Amino acid sequence: MNLPKAIGALLVGGFSTRMGHPKAKVQLGHLSLATRASDTLSVLSTEVILVGGEPIADLQHPHLPDARKDAGPAAGIETALSNADINVVALALDLPFVPPELLLATLAVVDQGAIICAPRWEGRWHPLCATYSQAALGPLRQRLERGVFDLCGLLDEIATPLETNVLREVGEPTEILLNINTPKDLSLAKKLLSAKSQEHRGSRRIN
């Protein structure tokens, strides 16, 4: 299968204030959140970079600190685009259930000419599991230089939403877009992972 060329940007910044400790080290099942996200991006691209935050010892990908401080994940995406000359597939490490198929679908839309493609579910954009073309860098940088750090506003202006039927094909949206911000979110994620494991074991017995 020939995939469109892209760099995978694993967004590892953030203060993890609500979680109480660094999300990169949080375990979900037998893998950390960082490793799960890295594995997902590695399906799409042989070149994965860590952006923002600190290097992660367990991951051997190159690390780029945010070029712009205290500007949130928008700065991470700006940094990734600034250091690439092709499309960037961005994934935050706290989205453990985003499947590679979702990211590939956004990449395909951008490869066909969209500036940005991201899931939009129940009226809400999900900009941290999306594909950004190089054409997004200028508008993003202009917003940041004005002190506007909201990615959803940028997406309102220039993004193409991933079609709902495509989103549903790759999983239940409320599950695959689950963001791990708090211990309560992590508890829910563990229950979902356990349910998926039981479902998988059940299907293996049937087969």
C-alpha cells in the first residue's frame, strides 16, 4: 500500500495539571500513552518526531521543543510544519484510541488538496488528530503572532471536516476521540480497553 508522504508529529507538550503527573508516563494496559501514540503514527510514516515538552527516553524519535513558548498545541503544530516540507499528521499523546485508519483518512483528504483535515464530531473539532498541509503554516503563524492560540478557530476558517460516515467506519467516535486529561478519563479508558480485550478474545474463540 502506497501512503501519501507525511511526517508524523507526536505532540508531547502540556503541563498535565489535571492529571497530576506527566501524561507521557501514564500506563494504559501494558503500554504508556506515549508509546501507543508513537505506534499509531509509525503505521503512517517512517519519520516521526516528538514536538514540545521534553524528550521521552523510551522513544527514539527526534525531539523538537516548541519554537514559541506558552502557546499550547498550536505552537507544536507550527513547529512541526516549520521543520517539514510535506504534510504533517499530528497526534497528541493523550488520544490513545485514535486508530491509524482515522489519521490516514485525514491525510488522504489533504493529499487531495485540503489545507487541513480533522474530525468534527457533535459540533466540535478535534485538531490534535488531524493532518496539516504546508499551506496551513502561514494562517496558523499569523494567528499565533496576534496572540490567538485557539486551533479550533483556525479550523473553522480553513479546515475540511472528515466526513461523518468515514469517521464512523473506523470506530465509535465517542470512544476513539476520548481525550485523557484527568484520572477519571484514564479510568474510563481502562474500562474501554478491558472491554475491547474481552471482545477480541471472544471473537478469537468463535473463529
